[in-house]
Amino acid sequence: MSGYLTTHVLDTARGCPAAGLRITLARLEAGAMVPLAEVVTNDDGRTDSPILPQSDFTPGVYELVFHAGDYLDASGAAAESPRFLDVIPIRFGISEAGAHYHVPLLLSPFGYSTYRGS
């Protein structure tokens, strides 16, 4: 069985899922980022399907880009110009071809954290 990639974004400042947050996925190939997908989180802060489904899953270096500034603006977070956090890139490696990789983001206007989830 092939692996797959998912994410989940939680707004830790508001204590709720980050609905409507745009995320892009790219793969590093020959020194350049190749776009693979663009998704928007649902009401639960998740995507409706894996960002990288089993059919496209291969080991390599990937980058999820979370468009946090647009989300924070839409969520009513106190405005600042420029925003402290705007675009959050997370570059990570996938080495296990048959594994589920889950890369969540815990987000607030002034900080974030991530980890390899399950």
C-alpha cells in the first residue's frame, strides 16, 4: 500500500479549527520546487482529501506553504502591517513510501508549531 499526506490547522489564539486557510504543496526536484496541489481547509481545519494521495505519493523533499496572513485577515485577528506571520513554508522529507505523513500546524498571529503527527 502506498502512503499519503494530510494536514490539520488549528487556530490556537481563538481555540478553534482554522477553516478557509489556503495551503499549497510542492516537491523539490532538481533544485526547483514543482507545484503539486492547492487546497483550502474545511470547517474542521482539515482538507477534504489527502493533499498528496496514494497515487502520487513518492519519497522526496516536499514543502507545504500555509497562507496564514490571508487567513488571519479573514478571521478578524488584529490587523498589523506587515503581519508578523504571513506565509509559513514547512519543508520536510518523506522517506517511508508506505507511511501516512501528517503535518499539522498550530497557528496564532505571533507564532506557530508543527510536528509529524499520526
